Amino acid sequence: MNIDHATLSDVRAVAEIHVDAWRSAYSRILPADYLASLSVEKREAMWKNIIESGQTEILVAKDGGTVLGWVSFGACRDKDAPSSQAELWAMYVAPNSWFKGVGRQLWLRARELLSQQGYSTCSLWVFTENEQAIRFYKAIGFVAGTLPPQELECGGQQLQEVRYVCRIDT
């Protein structure tokens, strides 16, 4: 498995994984009609714009040219965050590659780059109902933060997200 920065030629695969992972991971969290309405083409356009603008770093994990997963990260977007705090903006692995170490390898490379960039901590937000992701984040060193959960609407449903934080300068 190789991990490198995403290029425009990776955008379609990033979008497909984004939609497929949402449909699998959130099938018990979000309404089925909302998940069915997700558009690979819209996600492809979104990720193309993000890569072109350099808004966030995106790494892809590939095996023989096939994208298995990706991670997006950069400066923390939270209002209370110090400049030394990064954020894991998103991480998704193709469902057929879950539990094979892809996410862990993506995180280790992202953590290495964030450390090189001078960040000392990294945060992320995760749906409180996403137990599988929370287990993964805890396994790679994240702990629940001190902020209360934040409310958001997604697919016509009220959800909560909780912030997790990890030290990266150890």
C-alpha cells in the first residue's frame, strides 16, 4: 500500500469512496432515502475544488493504483482552537477495505506530516452514534474532548457530534 497526496486523477475514486462509506457507515444513523440521494458527481466536483484550492491536505492510500481510502486534514476550524491544533477533517476507507489497516496507515502518515508542520494536537468531530468510528479513533489515540456535543441537521434528522482530540507531538 502506498500513501501519497491526492491528485486530480484521484478525485473520482475519492468521491466514490466518500459516498460508499457514508452509505455503509451511516446506514443505521441517517435515513435510507437521504443516503440513496448522495451523488458521486457532486462529491467529485466538491473534492476537485478542494484539491485545486489547496484548502486541506488530502492523502490517498493505493494498492496497485486502486484507491482504498483517503484522509483530509489541516488547521483546526474550531473557533476555540489554538494555532497549534490541527483537525482531521474527514477520513473514509472503501467498505471492502475496512479492518485491513488502511485507516491506521492513513492516520500515521497524516500525523507525521502534521507533526512536521508544527502541530501538537489534532481534533476531529464524529457522530455520537458512529460507534465503529469512535472505537477506531480511540484505538489510534484520540480521546473525547471537553466540549459538549454539537447539534446538527443531516438528512432531515437531528444528530450530535462530539469532538475527539489526540496529541501528535509525542
